[in-house]
Amino acid sequence: MSTTTTTSQKTAPARPASGITGAQLATAFDGTLERRQISVGYHVGIALVAVAMVLLPLVYFGIIAATVWLVWFHITHSVAMFHTGIRSGRVMVFLGVIYVAPIIAGGLLVLAMILPLFWRSKRGPRPLWVDRREQPILYAYVEKLCDTMRAPRPYRIDICAAANASAHVDNGFFGLFRRRLVLTLGLPLARSMTLKQFTGVVAHELGHFSQGSSMRLSYVVHNINRWFARMAYGRSGIDDMLDEAMNSDSHWSFLLIGLMCRMVIGLARLVLKVMALVAHGLTMNLSRHAEFDADRQAARIVGGDAMGDALQGIPFLDAAFTLALERAQAGWKRRRLPDDLVVMTHALHRHLPTELKDSLTAQILTHEASWFDTHPPLYKRVAALKKAKLQGVLKLDAKATVLFKDFDELAKMATLDTYQSVLGNLLQPEHLVATKVEVVTKAPAAPPGAKTAPG
């Protein structure tokens, strides 16, 4: 059995005409915040990551320095092999290969480790951000929340059609010192949550902003770890060059040099893989402690119950968003895409099949974090909030969409941005059609997996 719902966004505005008044905004967070408590594990995590931040660059550049020294030692000392009195031509060629191979291998290793530090691609997805003049209530509300939490204000607010929210540093390492912090808000959260729940999600991300030392340390170590991972797991033009040099038609001397180069680079990559795994594990350990701290900071604003409800609702919204993407992907085969993934996600979330809900609930209750998970298990986060018994200070009771001006238009813009990030110039205006949601009361054959996009 199925029903079809056609949503016309012009006739069903998501934002009440009144919005939030200045007086409501000024008194939204009146009250005394409960004391912030930071666990011992969180402090230990910061200390471990700080040590890793010092050791990782030392190991990285130590490998480079050791390689340069060994190559120089070989150049200056191994030349003695040519003074043994041997005059055979083949033997001299063999000795020449033995002499040259370590020099080439060491040079390629140093080159492979230095180039990633300076040769970076500037291509990447361009964020969809909202201007303060276009969304004055949203910016005013977020900044009032920042002041209440004593967290730095975001430099920019981005929006997206995904059912998630995040906080990150803009403009690389320079953004750390210039405090260019970016808050990203998923519009399906605002569409389906109450203002108190949505504020809890926003406050959680702002809580990361206030984790000054841990956020900076995690960011630095994460980028250092990317250097290791790029060298340890990625291929480069040097690998392609070695493949060409070691083809079946190559002279034995080139094969020997290529083999030695691969052995040297392979050994270095093995060391870097171990360091990358250790660094990643330490960073993720701190990340899990930071999530507990951010949850508690958010609960000081909206209360433990509202924050727990928001956390438990996100996996179901994410599942609905995945279903919406799958339907958009199926529609792209006919070159027809729904013009509002936010509306579709909201409708699918309200009518998720019972089997899918049960599957997600079981996963939430049984999932345990691994060494490399960024977040602790959801049931432990909710249990920690209930144990803390925080009441919160937020007074407003409304839909989260009151924070946005022309929410429906923003949702369509975010949807279009999602499609363009995947399809690029293939997307044309005639491909977009009015959103129609077919609500299926039976569960799909398999629960939706990782996020996909039309392509």
C-alpha cells in the first residue's frame, strides 16, 4: 500500500509570518547556566594529542633527514668500491648500478615526502552559505547563543540539504589563528525538529567552538595525519614512473634500480602507516571525549531531555535523507529530479517503515565504538545526559523554521547545490520537477546504507 503526497512549497510556508521578536530573542536564554564539568579522560586525551602533535612532525621530517644523511654517506663512502682494481666491463656496470640505485631511491623518497606539503589541489566543493543581511534572525539567534555559552561566534553559516550539522575551521591553519570558524546547518533538522531540539544541535556544534585547545590540537594533528596517510596509502606520479621503468622490456639495470626504489619507499610507507594509525586513534579518542563535552554544553542550554531527543532523532532523519537521495538517484535515470530534498526527507521521516525504525533502534542500542570512531555510542551519550539531569535555560517554544527567512527557498537552493556538486554541468533547469513524495508503508528490501547521490 502506498500514498502519494504532492508538496507545493508556495502554498505551505514553513515559517510563521511573525517569526521571533526582538524581545523574545533578548530573553531567550535568560537564566543561570549550570556549571560546566570536564572529565579527566578529556584532559588526558588533550595531553596525548598534544604529544602526538609534537612527535608526528618529528618522525616525518626525521625520516626525510635520515634519508638525506644516508644518501650523502653512501655518495661519499661507497665510491671506494670503484677502487678495487676490477677492470671487467660488466662488473663495472653492475657496481655503477649498485652505486646509483640508492641515490635515486633516496632522492625519490625525499621528493615523495616533500611534495605533498606544498603541492595541494585547490579544487573542492564550494559551500553554500547564507548572508547576515539575508538571514538576520538566524545570525542574531546563533550569536546570542554563542554569547550565552561564551563560545566564539561563527565567521560564516553554511547550509546544506543533509540531515546533519557540523563545525569546522575555514582557511586551513590560518583560520585557527584568525578564528574563522564555520557553522554548517542541515535544513532537514530545522524542518523536522522543534526549536529547542534544533537549538540543542546548534549548541552542540558551538560547544566544539568553545573547546579551543582540543579543537585546535585535533585540527593540527588531523592535517598532519593526512600527510602521513597521503604518503602511506596514496599513489603518486613517482609510482607511475617506477611502473614504466620496470616493464618487461626494460634493461636489467633499470629493473634493479626500480626494485630498490620500491623497497625503500615501501619501507617508509610501512612506518608511516603505523604512525598514521596511532595518530588517528589518539585523535579519535579525543574526539569522542569532545562529543560528550559538547553534549553537556548543549544540555545546559536546552535541557538533557531535549538534547537526548535531538540526538536520537538524527539517525532516523539521516535514514530518511538517504531514502530521498536514493529516490532522486532513481529519478535521474529519467532525467527527473525532485526540486526539494528537504521536503522529501521530512515526509519520508514521518512515515519511516516500522521495520526500518526497529532496525535503527536496535543498532543504536547495541553499537559500540571502535578505536577509530569519531563519536561514542549514542546510547551512552543519552545515558550521560540523563545522569547529569540538566534543565536548560531556553524559554522559547516554536518550530525551528522560525529562525529562517524564506525557508522553502533556502531548501530548494540547498537541494540544487547538492545536485550540482555531483552532476555539475549535466544538470539543467528542465531536470527539476515539483517534489512528489510516495510514502511506502512497508520497509525496503534492505535498510538504506551509506549516503549516495544522483549520478
